[in-house]
Amino acid sequence: MKKVDLVGVGMTVFGKHPDKTGRDLLLEAVRETVSHVDMGIDIKKDVKALFIGYFTPELYEHQGHIGALAAEWLGLSGIPAFRTESACASSSAAFATGYWAVASGMYDLVMVGGVEKMTGLNTAGVTDALSIAADNIYELPTGITFPGLFALMAQEYFEKYHVTWDDLQAIPIKNHHNGALNPRAQFRSEILDIAEKTGNKIGVKFKDEMTFLKSPSNPAVTYPIRLFDCCPISDGAAVAVLASGDISKNFTDKPLHVEGIGLGTDTITLSGRKDLTSSKAIVNAARAAYQMAGVKPEEIDTAEVHDCFTINEAIITEDLGFFGRGEGLKAAKEGRTALSGDKPVNTDGGLKCKGHPVGATGIGMIHEIWLQLRGEAGERQVKGNPEIGLTCNVGGSNASAVVLIFKR
């Protein structure tokens, strides 16, 4: 198999884009990517295949056949192009597919990406669209949706490890701090700033983050999850270019090497699992990626993990082997996952603050690792010249997972 390098990544601002379609967002992300390929790229000449993750275009935009549509819109009509779907891990699935295409020697350079245009539907419509990533026979008829499924994980985690919702709040506080430093994030405010602004509106003074987070301004969604434990509804796109190690030097002298790749699945229903505080999908994907890369969890300098709900950041950091079982929240409270900690996690604000346009999320994570390992993350740059980065992108209630390891 050939070595595969990442030679360029770009993304839109994640958030609400009422004046743009999914194809507009994808084109914007491609333009951004092209502008950041150090030595330039001619996509019409150089790109040999296109793989795009988009979870539910049929429901959001009444549009299927995304591969051919994307190729046409990007001026690449004629090359092989298709859509990948793995719920919230759809663009990581696109990345994996593109990786295999280059590693196999089939193509020497491909473009992979993801997009989701969600905000055209109201909250009920988005909830319904997302629900198809759960089981339509054994889960959805009960009335449960994803906040409820992750609330069940949180309840079991709290009981099993003797922690509380208060302990969990270290994660949104940390991610809001990071998101405030990210110009591409949907939410760019510290929780204290939000508390002050909210308090001025309602005539209340919140003395600290926890006072605000315990107030009616942070309402319950489904016990024990509250509003600030949930990621937002978002529009956005992200794109990356993968090249064979034989030619990557033609595009950049600072590529990221794709060192490890692992994928896995678990039961799509929570009722099929013996332990809700861990995912076989993540554990298996991480094991495969570590083995391929020849590294251990303690060697990862920075990571982006799928915090669609704050409890999931703790669960994933444990499944990845960063911390022992039941130690994820303790590590967050101790500042170990902060920008200045020994294991910085979600330095871009995570899904919680950067946003979660489902089909674009995986490549969006890779964008942050690209910046961090190249020393280009600005105010949120991890100190000490990070060399190895990891992304963990999951689908549904952690029923599918893709773990990727990159090295400078």
C-alpha cells in the first residue's frame, strides 16, 4: 500500500447560512482548501476522484445523487464521484474511502469532503431527520430521540462512577473558552460572557459559570442533559485533499502523514449493549488506528472528539485510552484536556461550540488537527509543537466510529 498524505484542508464558518445551499457551502469549502494548498493545486487537472459525506440531503434539501451533483458544481464533472453516509461520521467515511483509493494505488490524488445544510428545517424537523440514525423499529417508537439516548448514557455514567452533572460542566466551560478563540466557530463566547449578556436582559447577575448553568437560562432538555450540554443545529462544509506520498511534495512541503486509520461499529440500539458508558465501535476503531500508526494513547499530543453531547467527550476520551474508566470528567475538571493541559481535547471548541453540520463534522475535526500540527492555530495553538494528532468521529449513539491519526 502507498503512503497517504494530507496536503490541504479547508472549511466554511459553521453556523446558520440562510442564503446558501449545500452546494454553495461545499464550493466555498473547496475554494478555501485550494487557497491553503501551499504550492497550489489545479483541481480540474489533479483531482482524480471525489468522495462527499452528507447524511440526509433528501430531508434537508430534497436532493439525492450528491456525488454527480458535487462534481458538476465543482467543475469536476466526468471523474468518479459519490456520496458516503455513516450518520454523523459521514465525512470521516468519505475520508476513509478516499484514503483507501489512494493507498491502493487506484488514484494518486483525491478530494474528500462533507456538507450538511440543516437550518432550513425547524427544530422538530431536524430532530426527525437526525432520528433516522437510530433504530426505527426498536428505539424510535418509544418516542426517544438523541438527547434522550445520550441522557441514558449520562445517567449510567453518573451512577457507575459516582459523579454528578456539576462535574460534567467542566467540559462545556472549557469548550466555550476554546470556541471563543475560533473564528470559524458557531458560538464564539465564553460562558461567562453569555451569562453577563443574558443577565443584563433579564435583570439578574450571575456570579460565575455554574450559577448561570444551574439557572433557568440553561433549561433541562432531557434529564440530566441541559441546553448547554448539547451541540447546536448547524450548516457548513469542510474539504480535504489526499495525495500519494509519492507526489505530495508537489503540493506542500508540510504535509500531514496519515499514520493510522480505524473503523468500527456497535449495536445501533442502546438496548443491545451491556455498558452504556463505552462503545465497541470506538474501542475497536482506536485499537486498529493505534496499531497501524505504531503509537500509544499517551503519545497523542492533541485530539478532536465527537462531543455532540458533553457526556460523550468524557466517554470517548476513556474509550481512546487517554484516561482510565471513570476518569474522563476528573481529567476535564483538573484542566488536563484544556489548551494548557497535557492532553488538549477539542481545541477548536468541539461540536459543542464550533457547530455540528453532521456531514461536515469529521473533516472539520481534521481541519483543526491540520492547523495544530502545522503550528497555525493562532490564539488556541497548543504549546510544545504538537507532532501527533487524532480525530474520533462517531455516528448515531456511537454505533459507528472512525479514528484517524496524523503525524507532522
